Amino acid sequence: MIEKILKINEFLNQIVWGIPTIILLISAGISISIITKFLQFTKFKRIMKETFGKIFSKPKGKEGDITPFQALTVAMGGTVGVGNIAGVATAISLGGPGAIFWMWISGIFGMATKFGEVVLSLKYRIREKEGPMVGGPMVYIERGMGKKFKFLGIIFAIFGGIAALGIGNMVQANSVAEGFSHFGISKIFTGIILLLAVGLVTIGGIKRIAQVASFFVPFMCITYMICGILVILKNIHNLPYAIKIIFLHAFKPLSPIGGFAGATVANAIKYGIARGIFSNEAGLGSAPVAHSTAIVDHPVRQGFWGIFEVFFDTIIICSITGIAIITSGVWISGETGATLTSRAFSTLFGFNLANAIVTISMILTAYDTNLAWCFYGETYLSYLFGYKHFVRVFYRFIWLPFIIIGSISKLEEIWSIADTLNGLMAIPNIIAIFYLLPVIRKLYKEFFEKYESI
């Protein structure tokens, strides 16, 4: 029975994460780019002013639960992680250096997609009785597309609620336990400590999650970035060559060299775009749930934070990982995943320290992801049961035992199934984005007509 389920899942996974879905996700980004006159370029200065320039500013607006920056850190807690560290390395090992170029393409259009998702989430969000602001694909499907499309929102919430327990909880707990095991700490002990660390935060809801995320996420990102930049600077003499082969082999096949098996242009495109999407999750619909809780006066203002999220995740952090791997020369070693990233870092820090840097970075991101996805999961379940606060509390208590299970289990099958469900979330979300393109355009024009000089 289990074998049949896994075979069905493997078939679905190839479809969900295959070329057609990737084309749809990129097409959504292209469409939003066109209707907003490529705001990720034309309004870039304004976007940085509204985001990076206002991190510590008092938020505008009356509705919401947390600051725009806190909403960003919760969302980034759910996205920044394995994709930035191991995913980029895997893209290079399977698609060659040219995969980085296509990862940038996915990031450029992913910025527009995330903008659209966040704008729609803020436009249609509602206040849950005794709870937080609620938004996300299931809400803008029902309220934006109409009751007749509610089934798509239900499908999204079901996939999301189940995927959260797998890819957001057990897989992350397993990553933390595996990471600490390298330091001689037992997995069951790690599981218990993680259960307490997660439980003490999630019981306080989105505000407490935001408080923790607003410290841990910037700390982890900045620390990892500094280490990656130092590796690049150590190998700076190879930077021109690295840039050259990134652009060259985005359009030209790469022959086998060293331990690298070679790559076609098709593989560079496939793995570059797929890993970019996996990293920033633009189009999957999860992060807008966090952005929906922000205190803002207009949906577009939080949409800028959605653009910043993808820019920072893919264009900055993923690029640092990729360029560090290529400039250090380890990309031809034949290794993949986090091991390849560790090997790149070891050219400066030595094996033990490099392994510790990468491992601790993955531990911190896995913890952040667990917190974020607990909120996502409880929100999906609350939606399915009519926005009941007790459902959220129930989900939080259900969440905790899965941390222990994830910490001590082998999760290859769980990872695979959760990955498929995570991808399936994108389908109803992309349908909604295309359907509501006129709403995104209207809100974009409305904002710049009203706040152009502000």
C-alpha cells in the first residue's frame, strides 16, 4: 500500500514541479510585471525607501497585528533556509554555473509574483474573531473570485495544512536534530528542547512568533552573508571567470569537467528556475499569510515588502551561495547539496569551522521555518472550520508531537509527499492570481496616484 502511495506521489511530484507548472509560475510573474510596468525595476528606488529605509519606522494604518518588517521576517523565516544553502548548490551540481542565471530570472519575475500575492492578501484580508488578521490565497480566492470558487480555497487550505506538518514541521525538526547530532547531541534530546522552544513561542500566536523571527532571521541572514562574502573575497581573483561562465553556460551546454558530470542548457534552465522558486516560494501562496497580518494603510505598501523578500532571498543570499561555490572552484568536485556549500566555505574557514557555519545556519533557519509554518498551518485549519480561535489552539498542540516524530525519524517519504503537497498549493493560487490581475493593476495605479509624492 505504501509503495503504491509513493509511486503515485512520485508521478504527481514530476507534474507539480515539472516544466508546465514552472512555466505557469514564471508566466504569472511576467503578467504582473507587465501590468505594473516592471515595477521591480522602474520603482526599485521607491521600494527600497519603503522597505529597507523604514525598517524601524512606525507603521502606517490602523488594521493589522505586527509591523511590516516583522511580517517580512516571519515570511522570510518560512522561506529562507535549505533552498538558499543546499538548494543553490544542488542547482549548480545538476545544471552547472548557468543555473545561477536562470535562478536570477526566477527571482526577477518572482518579485512581481510575490508582490501580487501580498497585495491581494491585504486587499481581501479579514479580522478573525479573537484572532489575527487572516489573508492568503484561500481568502482572496473566496472573497475576490466569489463563492463559486470557494472550493479552490478549500483545496489550497487542505494541501497547506497537511504540507505544514510535513515540510514545515517534521522535515525542519529532522534538520535541526541532524545538525546537532554532528556536535554529539542525541536526536531525542534535541527534539524535546525544540518542542519546548517552539511551544513557548507559538502559544503566543503571531505577535510572539514575529518578536522571535525579527531577531533570529536577520541574525542568521547577516551572519551567513558575511561568511559567504568573505569566501568570495578570498577567491576574488576568480570572480570575473565565475560571472563569465554563469552567463556563458546559461545558453551553452557544459561538458564534463573534474567530478562534474556536465549539463545541458535545458538542465541549467530547469534546475535554476526550480530551485529559485523553491527558495523564494513566489507563487506557492504561503508567505502572504504572514504579510496579511501587517499594519499598513494600503495593500501596495506591504506588496513592496514582498518584492524585498524575494530580492533579498534569491538575488542576494542565493547569489552569495552560488558565487562562493563557483569562485572557490569546488563546483567541479562532484558533490552536491549542503556538502558542496560547506566545501566552498572550507576554502577559507577550514573543514570543521565551515561545516559548523553551514550546519548552524541550517539549524537556525529550520527553527524559524517551524515557527512560521505553525502559524500558516493553524491559519489554514482555522479557515476550513470557519475562523474559530479554538482551532488555532488545537492545531498548536497537535503541532508539538510531530516535532519529536520528525526529530527521530527517517523522513525521505514524508519529505517527498510534503514537497508534492507544497507544490500543489501553487495551482489554485496561480489560477487566482491570473483571475485577479485587474485587481492588482487597479491597486497599483490607485497607490501611485494617491501616494506618488509621499
